[in-house]
Amino acid sequence: MEKLIVKLGSKSYPISIASGLLNSKNIYSPLKSGEYTMIVTNKDIHHLYAKIIKSTLIQMGVKVDEIILPNGEQYKTLDVVNIIFTALLRKNHPRSTTLIALGGGVIGDLTGFAASCYKRGVRFIQIPTSLLSQIDSSIGGKTALNHPLGKNMIGTFYQPISVIIDLNSLKTLPSRQFFSGIAEIIKYGIILDYNFFCWIEKNINYILHCDEKIITYCIRHCCELKAKIIAKDEKETNGERILLNLGHTFGHAIETELGYGFWLHGEAVSAGIVMAAKTAELIGLLNFNDTERIVNLFKKAHLPTKGPAKMHAKDYLAHMIRDKKTEKNKFNLVLPSSIGKAGFYTDINKKIVLQAINQCLL
Amino acid sequence: MEKLIVKLGSKSYPISIASGLLNSKNIYSPLKSGEYTMIVTNKDIHHLYAKIIKSTLIQMGVKVDEIILPNGEQYKTLDVVNIIFTALLRKNHPRSTTLIALGGGVIGDLTGFAASCYKRGVRFIQIPTSLLSQIDSSIGGKTALNHPLGKNMIGTFYQPISVIIDLNSLKTLPSRQFFSGIAEIIKYGIILDYNFFCWIEKNINYILHCDEKIITYCIRHCCELKAKIIAKDEKETNGERILLNLGHTFGHAIETELGYGFWLHGEAVSAGIVMAAKTAELIGLLNFNDTERIVNLFKKAHLPTKGPAKMHAKDYLAHMIRDKKTEKNKFNLVLPSSIGKAGFYTDINKKIVLQAINQCLL
């Protein structure tokens, strides 16, 4: 088993990575006999993994309740969080309870948010089952809900007590969701690690076929990169963590405009990173060859490099102006300056942004 | 002007107390020209104070929006918080915005919660206008929403950047609300400060008539007591802050059972403290004379010392078992051991609790 630690003082927590972890009692430490837990999951995931987790916890003497939510980004709302609160209160869950997020990014974001607010904060464990949540969203304590006017506009910073990554779950992941996760893997290479980007280029076919050795290295390396950033900049205040948002300002515009769940998050981020690269190219920050390498790698990963057909360039702007990084109606964007290096650039000319988007329309 | 500091390291903030503060620009520091603010208030308070705050902020070059919410405890819900989020997003409020809670405890709890979750946390200022919020709920960073199954069951710990107490607002406060605030003043005497309890007994008539000198001392002293506790135990983890919940387990049962807003919070706390005192008396912790002094002081403050006519003793228990202090279906209560001293007692016999409530029914 691979074990990493996210170092955050008294809030530090382990990330455990291996195949077939879910029936191991040790993995659920520090849960103890007599304590309450609530597994939060959706119906697709429930029938695959809930049983084994439940039976292991019950053997430990832990009380287990479960709640099965509808599946999809469109359910990441205040109303659905309220369903979690109601379930917890109906079963009299105390302040010492632990929520267990079993699923992809949507389940993780919803459960983390519920944990941060139920009785002013209870513990939660992340068991991410999608590639995207394993290498990105389950780590770092960003919880989020969508609002009709913007993705992830409601949320908290609230760290889990443990992240448990069972690689077996990738075997049952639909391929479209698997490819979506690769978008965030490529993102790490672009913003932080030239050598890793080259490694992905070389191994993309093994990644696409989910070769066990290759995907294990890949997940561990992404988790390491993210854990380091979180340790230095937990709440996105000193300029490091913000780099992880590369492509997300454009991507969130796509997700919000089309309706949540229509494009997967990684698909929107893929097209969004290409738009960010084009913006960087237009202002003379990134050279054409690097943009091409980025575009080609996304294409090889079966990911979109153009925005959806229905959207015009101006459709993006209204959403982008509400982005969390926007101040005073100015376009502030994370942009790559080369492969392996990115920065946060403020007050970018609106015409340039429009031009970049226009170059990425079908 | 009286000024206290709530000492919480990088999260420290001032409490300013005086009459006629709201048109002073200095009081709104650190707000700066060009920044966004959103005043969150209700219609009763809006027409009294919003204009003066708005005009002062506009003179400072600060952008001001406002949102007027319905008035009452029954509106302290997720749905109403969502109204705040929508207003902020419609006006493109950035992460550097500041929410201004202008009103009583309900407005403060709602606004604090919204501030803790909007774009994962923005600044907020408390301008409490009721006695109860001035001496208690505006200080300490507990934010809260009600759920049909329990009062304050959803919330966060999130500190304001400033608390501004304008004593003039008490002049327009309805007397029932004013008396409700006195319940929490008396609570401080019972749990922490025998001399203050005696001082309240001696000065109760001046307090009831809102004598300026007396009420100013009273508010400052309560703020000092609370600020000290918060500095030592921000998140209710080491046994100090929990004492502030005296009477609240019983009181919340009353508020939830009757429907939020039917009894005021201070009224429910008054009857709840008497129930706690009776419980303490029944287990031999508190002597009969002290209980009588407590009961008499609440009576003089026009506060209830019996539960509402409609409720039977067993009606309390279902609510009390969901209390945030409850673990493993056991009754854990803050109880006074004498006037000026209280403790947190676990696993109190259910029959004793029922007997105590029965002694406090009409």
C-alpha cells in the first residue's frame, strides 16, 4: 500500500492507495466501536461497494447508516445537502459521527459540505471511486455546491480525516468518466511538472488502458503534487493553490451554460485549458509549439479541445465575470507560460479573451 | 466609545460600543474605497438604520447593495440563505466583498452562515440591533440555521471582522424583545459571575427601563465575559464555551416544538434555565435557595419560568436527544452548581430530567 500524508498541522491526514483496500479494518482508523457513521453515496456506486464497507465497519462495532443520492453534477445543490441533514437528524447522529463520502467528485463535494455544517462540523472520510476524484477533488478540503448562477459558488474549506483510494474502483468506471479524469492529470503536468507531462505523452496509451503499474504511479504522483500544494497554501491565499484552477474559469462557464452534468467536469476543463493556452499564446506568454503539444495530448486522451457547438464566445463572458477569482469585473486567469509552469495573471484584456475563445469554437 | 478585542490570533476583531456610531466612517474600518458590501437586514430594521449606514459607506467610496429578508426565527433556513447567495451572484460580488449583518440574532446567524459559504468564505461585519444579539449572538462566530428537526442544527464557526454595537438601537426595540435579551444577561451571572448576578438583582429596574449608564455597563460586561471565553475555547472543545449553553437544550426543545418564532429565544432560554436549575436541585447539585433566586430574577424581568401550556414533559425529550451536546442517546446538560458556577454533566438520568420538567409546567 502507498501512503502519503497531507501535512496540515493538527488537521493532517493520510491518503492510502492500493487495490482491494475496502475490507481492511485498519484503513478506517480512527473509527472506533460504538461510533456512528453515515455512508453517503449514489445508486451506481452503492451496489458496487457499500456492502463491503458496511460489513467491515459493522465487524468493528461501528454503527452504519447510509443515504443514497441521485447521481450527477445537477444534484450538487443546497436541496440535496438538506436531504443529508434530514437523514442525520432522523437517526439522531451526534457531533461525534463520521460521514463517509463514497463516490466521485459530486458525492465528495456534497458530503464534505454537509460534514462542515452539520452541528457546526463533524468528521468525514473520502473514498473516491472515480479517477478525477482520486487524483484531485478528494484531496485538499475544498467542498462545493452549485448555484444556477455559477458552479461551486457555495462551499467551505474543510479537510477530511482520511482519503482511501481503492484502485479496483477504476475497473468499473465508465470510460467517458475515466477520460474525464485524465484531463486533470494532464493539468498537473502543464502547471507544475514538465517531466511528468513528457511521461504522460509517452505513456498515454497505457494510461488509457488503465495499466495497473502505470495508473498507480500516475495517481500517486498527482496526489503527491496536490498534497504539497495544499500543505503550503490550504486556503488559496498565497498564489500556489490557485494554479490548480488552470482552465476552470472557461470550463465552469461551459458547465454552467450547458446545464450541470451535460459535459463532464474533466471535459470542460480540457477545452478550458486549451482556451487558457490560446490566451497565453495571444499575449505572447506561451509559444505555439507548447500549445500544440497540449492540444495533441488532450486529443489522444479522447478529450474535447473545442467548446460545445451551442456556445458563442460572448456566452462565456457572463459566467467568467462571476468566477471566484474575478475582482472588479476584470478577467483574472491562471495561464501557462510553458509546459510545466503557470502563473496567475490579472486584468487580461477582454478582446484577447474573446479572441482566444473564438479560436476554440467548433 | 468602549472598545474590546476578541483575541483569536490572526482572526482577532474589535467590539465597539457607543450611542450613535453608525455615521462614523472609522467604525467601518478596514473597508476601503472601491470595495463591495452587501447589507443583509429585515424590513423593520431597514427603515430605521440602513439609510445612515449606506450613506456613510457611499461617502467612503464603498459600493453598497442591500437585501431585505423576512423577519423572524422561522426564516433562519437554507432557503433564505440561498436568497442571499442569489443576490450576491446577481450583483457579481467578488471574494473580497463584505456582508454586513444589520439586525438581531436571526439576521446575524443567517448572514454569518452565508459569509462562511459564499465563494468559500468572505468577510462579514456584525451590527447587532437587539439586546440579545448585542450581548451574546453577535460575538464568537457561531453561525446557525434551523432545520424542522432541530434548532441551530446547521452552521459553521466563522468569526466576523468587527462587531459594532450602537446603543441607540435599543430605543426602538420592542419591549418583549428587550426582555428576551435580559435572559441571556442573567445567564452570564449564573454560569460565571456571582457578583454580576447580585448587581443585576440590585439594578433590575434600571435595566428594565434601559437606563443608559446601567445598560452600557451591562452590555460591556457581558461582551467582556463572552470575549474571554471565546479566546480560550473558540470551537467549544475544551469545556469553557459549552457553559454558555445553560438552559438551551430545554429552550431549543420549546422553540422547535412550538414552531420557530412563537416563543422568542430568550423566553425559551429563561424557562430552560429554570428547568436546568431544577434538574441540578434534584441531583443534589444546587440548593433550593439559589433556584428560588434565579426564578425570582427571571420573574422580575417579565420572563417565563414555566414551559408553554401545550407541552408535556415527554414532548421535550425527543428534541433533547438530537441536541448537539447529546452523545449515544444520553442526556448531557450544562447545570448550575451554585449562582456563579456551572459545569457540563453527562449521562443524567432520564427520570430526573422528566421530573424537573414536570416541576416547570403550567
